[in-house]
Amino acid sequence: MAGLLTATVVVGAAPILVFLWPAPARGQKKTTLKVSLATPITQLANGDAIKFDAPTSPNSAFVMADGGGDNAPGDLAFGGFVVKDLQGNTNVFAINCSHLGCSIALNPDAKTFDCPCHGSRFHLDGTVLHGPAADPLSHLTWKQGNDATTINVDGLILGF
Ligand code: FES
């Protein structure tokens, strides 16, 4: 009888205890994410860009370094572009449009980044060419890796 009473109390109290002491939230760990590029960065011509995605194993995201509008320093991005602008400067940008965060795409003919959602366009140096976006693209903080197809980008491992 005592055993049955104890079991009943434990089963009845468990949901209350879980509510009062929930499991810790899944963590995020700052790290440098190693990204393999489809094209060696040394073969990038002026006006060209290479798209890349955040690693998924483990689940990861890049951390925006700057930006404005819908992008802010510390916001997460799940993709980006290495781009060499028309002056030959190399930059790495988060894939997110600064208007409302849609993914931009390279327009290889116009040499611009275009957003399919509301028509914003950006120069390859990240500045706004055409609204509604009012703010530039966000940079990602990066360094060249050990070879021409690898870059190391500041990011987070999610949910470890
Ligand atoms: S989200 Fe890009 S133009 Fe609106």
C-alpha cells in the first residue's frame, strides 16, 4: 500500500517538478567555422562571388559583424558570399538582405546582389544600390584558411 502511494505521488509530482526545474536551454558555443568553398578564392575574378552555407554537422550559424536595418551585429546568418568587387577588394557578407532578411542572390550580368522579396539591390561592396533596403549588407568576420578553398568564419555551434 505504501509503495502504491509513493508511486502515485511520484507520478503526479513529476510534471510539476519538470515545470519548476526545466531542463537547461540548449547552448550556443562561439567558434570559428571552417567553410569549404566551391571555387578557390584565388580564382575569383573581379565582379564574381562564391555562395556558401553554414555547416550543418554540427548545426552552425555565422555571426553578423555589422549591418543595419534587419541585420544587426550578433545576428545569425546561415549562408554568405565571398565576393570580389569591381575594384578587386574581397569581402565576405551574410546572405541576408538588410530590409527584412530574405536571401540575396548574385546577379552575374549586372554585378549586383539582388533580393527577390521586395526588389532591393546592392553593389558588390555591400552598399545599397536600390531600396527599399536602406542599410548595407552585413559583413562576416573571416580569415583565409590553410588553402585557397577554405575560409574560417566567426560563428556559433547551435544546440550542443
Ligand atoms: S527582404 Fe530584401 S527587399 Fe525586402
